[in-house]
Amino acid sequence: MTNKDIKNNNGSAYEQRSLFGRQQGRALRGERAEALDNILPKIKIPEALLKKNHKTSPSKFFDKKFENYQLEIGFGHGERLLELFQSNPDIGYIGAEPFINGMANFLKNIPAKQPTENVRVLMDDGIIIAKSLTPNSLDKIFILNPDPWHKKRHHKRRIINKTNLDIFATILKPKGQLIMTSDVPDLAQWMCTHANNHEAFEWEAKCSEDWHIPPKDWIATKYEKKGAKGAKIMSYLFFERNSN
């Protein structure tokens, strides 16, 4: 999807979308517009592979095969994804970000000579990717600071729910990780409770520090560093896909 496509709203046309909210901001110009038009076509996931029938191997997204595949749903401005795919060329990274400004910022920050053979992206709802991937094909799924949908009548829009957890359980390998974060206490409790109650996932935390202090190798985003919306506590929730 190019900058021109955005203007005409000619993006992905999937039924029963789980994405809510505005995708498009102000018209893009300069480096961000150029990145969207020139870089995105090189690394975007072809829509023909997104059948939502759990029959697409993640290896089909790439020109080479990897032993380890990781998915980040809603990568924001892509700081983590950028650093990860640059630092780990032997891992295949898949990212979804529906918001144009976030995707454009991620693309424009990719160095001109940086190889991109191990990263593929979709400017759309990440659940589309999850529904398309084959069972037991991912090593990690990241869902970091999703929209909290504060109003109770909107809680059904939260990305962590029984239906989506079933999907994540299907596509994660045994011992694979579901990693979630939030700076909203109510949402953190919601995500933790739903994942902990799911028969396929086991919470890795042993003490309170395990969900209040990030791991040593954690890559913090600008969102985390600035304390979005005045939040003081970030929750880090690591769940493991059991072998059952």
C-alpha cells in the first residue's frame, strides 16, 4: 500500500476486522512519504498469503528460511523492531502496524544500506497475520502497550480475549512466548487474568519484580521512556505456551 493508496483508502479489504480506531492521520510528506512509497513495497507481506486459514508458513513471507520467527502486533514507531532485525539477522521478524504515521516512521529510520531480508511488515490489523500462520510456527508474539479501551462498553475491543488467545496458542510453538506490556493497571490485570486463565498458557513470573522490572535485554520504546499519559508503572507479562 503506497502513499497514494492511503489517500484513496485502497488498503486491505478484510471482513470482520478486529481493528478499531482511525488509521490515517495527516497527509505524509518528505522522508516519511518517500519511505512509504519506496521501502514498504520491498518488505510488505503480500495480501495473497493472508488467507486467515492457518495454512501459510511464515517462511513464505521471506526469500530465505529461518529457524526462528517472531511476530509483533502493533509495533508503534518500530524502535524495537528496527533494533531487533538489525541485530539478529538469523531471526525472521514479522511486524504489523495499522497506523500510517507509525509505519512511516519505522520505514524512514531503516538505514539506506541496511539489509532487510529478515523483516516483513503489514500495515493493517496484526490478527490477520495470526489467523493466516500455520500451527506451531512462531517462537514469540509481542503485544506491547495495546489500546486499553478504557470504557467498559469497549472492553470487547481489547486485543487480549479468549478468541485471540486461542489463535496465539495455535500458532506458537510449544515453549513459545506470548509477551505483553501495558502502563495501564486495569489493562495489565485484564491481560494477565485472561492469559493466566487460558489452558494453553503458563505465567512465567515468580515474584512481583518479574512483571514490574523489564528483562536485562529489554529494548524500551519512546512510549515507555516518557511515561505515557503520566503512568509510572509498566507491567511486563511473559507467558509460555505449554506443551499440551
